[in-house]
Amino acid sequence: MAKPVRLPGVEEQRVLDELEIHLLVEPAQQARWNRLVKARHYLRSARLVGEQCRYAVSYQGQWVALLGWSAAAWHLGPRDEWLGWSEEQRRSRLHLLAQNSRFVILADRTRYPNLGTRSMKLCLDQLSADWQAQHGHPLVALESFVDGQLFRGTLYKASNWTMLGPTAGFGRVAEDFYELHERPKQLYGRELVKHAARQLRARQLPEPLQAYERKLPPGCQMPQDQLSSLWEVLRRHVPESRRVHGLRHKQATVLTIVFAYLVSGGEGGHRAVATFARDLTPTQRARVRCWFNRRTRQYDVPSENCIYRVLKAVPVLAFQQAVWAWQKARLGAQDGDVVVLDGKALRGSRGTQLVGAINAQSGRTLGVEAVASKSNEIPAGQTLLDRLELDGTIALMDALHTQVQTAHTIVQEGGGHFMLFAKGNQGHLLDQAKHFLPEDFSPSTAAGRAGSWPD
């Protein structure tokens, strides 16, 4: 961003005074923002990671600048040194920061000096309130990167940002995964509220912010005998997806840690799992067969990159079957005879749909099947039902699965019974049910057992 060659004239100042900023929430507006950023930003990418907000600055309805904000980077040495917070404080308060990931000036800056700083001010004046409305919490500080080989950071300096130092040369490719790009940038920071750095490193946040501090996930809640038995099952039944030579951590070790993290209430990606692993006790590390470092005489846990590589390559079906078998061996005696099938969108997966099955009495997960691209839950549900042990059980699912093939899979192939719902999507079947069945008909009565129709 070049330094303005002159101060704005009277007419140009009037234009700056009449600028308006808009939070873009409509899909069509966001799509337009994405197209313009891809075309005009030097990175040629409009991708934002994690929590995010997109803005357009306009004059008389015409967009003249674009700003994009996303979740703060997980770990930045200069930023963390500037804030002075501890590791635990960073983990529980990081969401109170946001990153200015994109800034594009669409208008001719030689005609409108100070357009960038004016646009930034308009955005900062409402950013925290918009973030609260969109994501449920305010912001107190900000960060941004400037490529020193292309820009001088003049706009940020003029907007009261502080240059904190160079980055280590890693770029974020997912919410919690980074790749080395060997092009360090200059890191800038800005307090959005007075004394933000002091507040973030304080033992206790100010009272208005205390409700937004996130509780750190608990430590490993799995008993030690379960850690050992699960590791053994995964070692035996899930083929190693990597070349064995030179590996420090077995695949079973990584998968056991991931499973323990999830059942202990953890939420997040590879980074969160790696943090959880570092909190394991020496005994727990030994139970999951972490690599023993002979130099330090301690068990080392898998790194974030190691966890990412294992999860990316693990044979999913083999992993599922091993976990389900382990669960059944431990909890099968608590199972009832009702199986419930339902579909859900996987949070944070950009639209991935899953169909899962659980035992209604024990709550034990019986299986999961991903919905194929450009498909729906019906074929995924049929595939999952085909893998389940349905003999003597009653399968419950919503009206979407009221299909002949689904019923055939349950009864003829699985030996089970079904309770399917007839609604408007099955108009002809609903009319038949209303005609042939009495109003007081119940699937639980002898005359109307689940999975059968009266002659």
C-alpha cells in the first residue's frame, strides 16, 4: 500500500465523509466479495478460516474497498510476547482476537487519499459488535500480516497498529494447520479496547469478559485399562497407513489419543488434539505406547503434523469397525433392542453430511456413513444398515428413510423390524395407511407389530 501522495481536497474529503460500511451476510454479497478479492488481492484467494466477517465500504452504493476478518492464528511468537499471556490464557482467550486477513482498495487511491485509513476506521468502529452478533462473543485485540517485499504497512501504522516483528514463515491452510512457505511477513497488532493486552494477560478477565472465557478441555477421562485395550485392538485390526521404517509413533497410538480426546469432551482439530496429548500423564503416555525418548528418559507425544498425517491416511472403515467391536465388547451387554438412525451435518467440515446409528438404550454408537457428494441420506443409510447386526432389533428413523429398499435391507437382509413414518413425502403410502389402519392403531400392539402391515 503506497503512501498517499497528498492530502484529500474538499470534494475528496466529502467523499470520504460519506463512505458507508456494510457487513455482508447474504450469500450473493459474499460471493461477489469473494470474486473481487480473488481478482484484486495479491494472494488471489478469498478464503477465510474459522470465525469470519466480510465487509464492503461503499460510496453512493458503489463498493470502493473490501475487508475480511478471520480467526486469529493459533500461535504467533511476537504477538504472544506483546500480549504477555500464558499458554493457558492463550488457549482460553484466543477467540477474543481476530485477524485482518484481506484488505482490498477497489477505487483509485490517487484520487481519494486516506481512503484506506477511513475504511479501516469505519470497520473497527463496529467490528466487535458485529462479531458478537455473528459469533457470540466480542473482540478486544486484532492482528494482521504485511508482506514486506510488496508493502510498507503504511495504512496500519496510520491506523494505530503496532509492528510486532517478523513471522516464522508459515502460512495457514486450515483452521489449525500450517505449512512452511519461506516468506516471512511483518506482524502487526492493535488493541481494540483500551488496555486489551493488560486484560488478556491478567489472572482474571474484567467482569464484562468473564462470561466469554472458554473453559479448557478436561484432561483424559478414559480409564487406563481402556486406553490399553483400545490401543491393542487398533494395533491388531487397523492396517498401518504409513511406511513403518523410521516411525516414532505407531498409528494405534495416534488413533487412541484422538479417541480419548473426543470421549473426554474435546472439540477442535489437529492442534487441539496435540495440546490434549501434551497434557497426558507419564502413565497415560505409556498406556498408549508413546515413543520413549532415551535421551530425556520421557515419553514423547505425537506432534500436530504427525496427527494430521495419520488422520489423513487412516483406512476409515477399518478404524470404524475396530472401534465398534471394542465398544461392543465392553458395552454390548447394556444394549437394548432399538436402533436409531439419523443424519447430521458435521460441524466445521464445510458441509460434510453423516448418517449415524446408535443403540437407544445404551447410547453406544453402532456405525457412521458419510453421505456422498451430490447425494442424500437415503443410500448412505442403506449402506450403514447393511453393515449393522439387526437381527431381533427394531430400527427407527425419520420419514426421509421410508423407502422400500430401506425396509427390505432391515427385514429381509438384516432380520430386524422397522418403525417408519409416513408423511407428505410419501403421499400414496400415507393415504393407504389412513384408509386401511384404524385411528387408534399403534405399532406396539399385537395387531400392528413394527415392521409389518395387516393383510
